[in-house]
Amino acid sequence: MRGTALARWAAGAGGLALVATGCGGGTGGSVGTAVLSSSWGDPQNPLEPANTNEVQGGKVLDMIFRGLKRYNPRTAQAENWVARSVETTDSQNFTVRLKDWRFSNGEKVTARSFVDAWNYGASLRNNQKNAYFFGYIDGYDKVHPGSGTQSADTLSGLRVVDDHTFTVRLNQKFSGFPDTLGYAAFAPLPRAFFTHHAAWLDKPVGDGPYTIESYTKGSQMTLRKWDAYPGPDKARNGGVTLRVYTDNNTAYTDLMSGNLDLVDDIPAAQLKNVRSDLGNRYINTPAGIIQTIAFPHYDPGWNKPGSQKVRTGLSMAIDRKQITRTIFRGTRTPATDWTSPVLGLAGGYKPGLCGSACDYRPAEARKLIKEGGGIPGGQVRITYNADTGSHRQWVDAVCNSINNALGNGRACVGNPVGTYADYRNQIGQHKMTGPFRSGWQMDYPLIQDFLQPLYYTDASSNDGKWSNKDFDRLIDRANAETDRPRAMADFQKAEEVVRDDMAAIPLWYQNGSGGYSERLSDVALDPFSVPVYYAIKVS
């Protein structure tokens, strides 16, 4: 089926006035009331849960929303949160019962809050990026057809029983369905989202431990602790000021000068100094993140006979070991597949699956690129956003490696785009004419999450528009499988299809890295490399 929902077998611009703040963005006061400041980037889209599939927007959604499930910040295991229970007897029909819960505007969170939100998210008319997360629910083909016009407004598989209960009927057995429900696309929405939509977008209202006080695009967003939040994970600080930075080196400088409390992306240029600068206030922990180079498969030059050899040759022209050693200083590991070691073998990670295609082999690289008809247009231009992530340094290093391997000093050049938002907009409009920076930060620890959203035909994050029937068939088969080992085997077979066509070039696995000021304590990054904001104490 087109854009099926995600499977999982769990492994273990409002113009409101800004509030003035003091040093580090805090307001002063005792623990529990003081505010911390953190580096951030503008989200690509307004903060609709079903329309946010990038990291910066996701950070905010994680602070202002809670869903049926929540992923444990240490283990990423799915745990009941707003849900009292999610039960089934046949892995196809589910009954969801809710705890007593409220939105920050006082409205009760009810079964209708979820059902209406899911119907909105699935609707083709609403053009939500995460619509396909609802693809396993009965009636999705009518609400979001693969072609033609929408013939239904609501998913036939959703039914409200009472304020605290609703049922979900899937279009096939799917034992892992409950564990997908911690993803932000499945968050509940208050009535104001539907009745006063524009106003809600200016100042979103959720049911999580923080509320949005103000947002000025390109400057900052201020969030404040919601004192009446009903969940057990209440904020241990007074709020968070998210400050927009277009250069993470500037953010690091502000941290060191006492003008910022937290950065969750240490720039590559500072890695040689960070331990002496911050001591035990430097965080470097494994995370479910992989960096890749994607291709515009919708561009004829990159989707012609022989282009697979060109893509594989470019992969062999990249010296991953040297780049990760000299630039990233132990915060990256050369990738040998398209997932992450954080998954573990039980979660589907298979080291070495890429084989020789991920080894540095200059002679073979030159041979394959020649056999494939040469580089389209004669030059590789790797497009990337220049405002976050030290991308300029590693893109330059990758191009230097390719140029050295091919014996051509202009075979590869970097093509920077000023801001992440502009970069994502160009990608979303399919304006890429050559390779571009890509990567994936897992939604939950399973191989499926590294494959289906990125490579399934028309999936929400398939930015290169790669399509392969064998891959889709294997993903569908794995999703329907209730036996975990057999499901893992099918997912790995699907990953081999990605390898054989070199749909994207895997570069390296990434650790989460961050640093914080002396004002903070209990600072940690979760397995998704996002700060656990609510747990941070501020003195």
C-alpha cells in the first residue's frame, strides 16, 4: 500500500512581545522557577503535530504535547502516558482508554481530541507531511488516496465510544501498532485548533509540561512551565527560551561567555577544546542518528541507466575514517549500513551490510563512475544548510576526498544554503539538481524507522523520491509479520535493496553532543539526541 504507517517492535509567528531575561536567558529565582536558554533553529513549518517531521520543530512538540504513549528518555521504550491502556485481542482491532488529562487552556483531553486530530492529519486536503503515519487505519485509502480525489472526510476505522474511550480498526493485523503512538503525529488537538486555526498556529496550545508564551521567527521562542500540567513529568524549571542561531559556533561562544545555558550541537571546530572548556558539563552520548548524502532521483541525470554505478563510485571515493577522525574527534563513527548501532542486533542493526561500497577504494570509484557514464553535468555539487551542524566542514572534507580519489580538483564542490528552513523548503519543492545533505534522527529504536520513512515510495521523508517495488514489498511484509526475528530478516533484506541501488550514501553514525552552563544540573540528551528539558534544574 502507498505510504503505510510506521511499524515498530520495541527493543527493550506570533508577534507577541518577548520577555526580558537576564544572564543566560534566565529570570533568576529558586530551582523550579528559573528559566534556561537553549540554542535552536526556526522550524520549517507551523507546529502542527502531523506536519512536523524535522528536528527543530520536533523539539517544541516534545515540550508542549503528550500523546497516548511516551518514549522513555533513557531507553526509548514506549510507555503509556495519556493512555490508560491500549488493548487488542487480534492485533487488528484496538480499544484505547484515556486517563483524566487536560490541555493547557483548561479543555479536557477526550477521545474526540485524538480522533479529530488523526482525521485531520490523515486528510489529503490538509496536506500534512506525516499523513502516512495513519496509513494502517481502515479508510485511509478514501481519506488520502494515492491518486484521484478524496472521497471521505474521516477514517472509517476510528470510532468514539465515550469521552475516555475510542476504538481503532486497522486494515491488516499489526501487532506493533501501539508502540507507534508516542510519535508526535498522533498527538491530541484541542477544539481551538479547528475553530480558530490561524490563531492556534500563532500560539499553539498543547497538553504537555510547557506552554508557548511567544515566538518571533528568526529570533526566539519562549516557553513557560505549565503549573497545572497533569502528568508525572512536570518541568523542574520555570521554562525554556529557545534562541535561534544560524551558526552553531556563535552559540558555543555565547555558552562560554555566559550568555547561553545550553547547546545541543557542539561545532566541529570546537571539539578539540570542548573537554577543557566544559569539563563534565560536556555531553557525548550515542544517539540514533545517521548522516547521509541523498540524491534527487526525480532528476534525469541521477536516474538514468548506470547511475547506480556512479552513486556507488562516489561512496567509494569518500574516506570516512579520515574525516571522522580529523574533523569529528570521536563523535562520529564511519557507517557500514543505513541504520544505527544504537538499535543493537535485536533491533535490526547489521554491521557491515554496506560491504565494500562503504570502503575507501579510489581506483574502484574511478572505474565505476566511468562505467556509469560519468558524473551528471560533470560536477558533484553537494547542497547543504550552512547555519547548523558544522556541515560546511564535513561537506568540504567529503569533496576533498572525492576530488583526490578521482584526480580532479573540481569534481566536487559544496553548495551552501543560508538557513535550514530555506534548505528544507527547496528540498520539499524538489529543486535539488544534485546530491544533498540528508540524515535521520530516529523516532524509535528499530530498523524500520531508518528505512520506511526515507525510502518507501512517496513516504513523508523520501526527499529524493526514490522508488523500488521490491523494497516496498519487503517493507510491507515485515510490517505485517508478528514474529520479530522474521520481521527483522525482511527489514534487512529491504535494506540490501537500498544498498544495491545506492539510494543514498551512508556517511557516519552520530553521537549526541552538548554542553551547558554552571547554572544547570541534571542535564541529559535522550536517545534521540534531544535535551530532556523538563528534567533540567536551574539555579
